Amino acid sequence: PACAMPTVCAVEFRFCPVCGDELVRLANGLDRGRMGCPRRHFAHYENPAVTAFAFVERDGRYLVLERAQEPYRGRWELPGGFVEAGESPAEGVRREIFEETGLRIEAPSIIGAYTSRYGDDGKWTVDVAFHCQARPGELSLSAESSHAAWISIEQMPPLAFAGERSAFEEFKQKLASA
């Protein structure tokens, strides 16, 4: 399939990478139901990618970014992105926020973990949501975003990704009960 970001596209395996046989849906064993080599050389696991994003707070307002790229160009999102190999979600969210906004953050605390997709038919993700405070500093947007806004929780626009929307509902409940 064609992808805007090849590193996050689902790969559709059709042949065994070991022997070249066409993959079939395995009928038994631990990999039952997965596509795999009929000679058991290979079974395809479509594991989700891990993302991390944050409700970045400054003076009681939260940072939202308007996407400049697909998927969901023109829609609002929270700062964050894909966690790199060997990186914790907290390290990933710190790095992504700095790359996207030039801001450093303090005290990221986990809100929860959610399931989403990167685009309507993109790769499945596990999204780790954080709440954190922005350190003093100027906002400097990367090319990934066309606009940014600091808004109250009541002004939060519809968010682009399902994981963000789920986290927002849980975050609102935590704020209301605090």
C-alpha cells in the first residue's frame, strides 16, 4: 500500500521470507489464524507501533497543534509521536515535544494507554498519554504543524486520533475529580 510515512505502514507479507512459499492462514498451533509459511518457517505478527503524546500545560492552558501532513492534515492533535527503539514512552514524549515545538517539559505523568490507528486504514498503535508542564521558552513549530494554540480544557477541539480522544475523556474526568 502507498504510505505517507513508510516507517509506520502495515506490511502485507504474501510470501515466506525464508523459503519463498506463499503464505496461508495457519489452521493450528500457537500461530493459528495468522498468515504464515505452510512449512512453519515464518508467522506474520502485525504488532502495533507505540506512540506517546501529552497534554502540555502552561498557565492552565493546553497546547494543541494543527497537522500540516497526512494523515488528517488540517485537524488538531496533541504534541507527540512514535517512540523509537530503546526509548521509554516518557523519553519519547520529551523528544517529540522538543522536536515539534522547541519546548522542554517537566514531570510527565501517565494518564493511560489507548488503542488507535495511524490514519483511517493505517497501522495499529498503542498510544501512551501523558500530562506535563511546559518549561519557560518560546514555541517554535516544526514542519509537521501549521498552527499551534494554547487553550483551556473546555475549548479543546476534536482531536485527530482515537487514542487522543479517549485520553481526553479520561483526562477531563481526572481534572473534574481533583
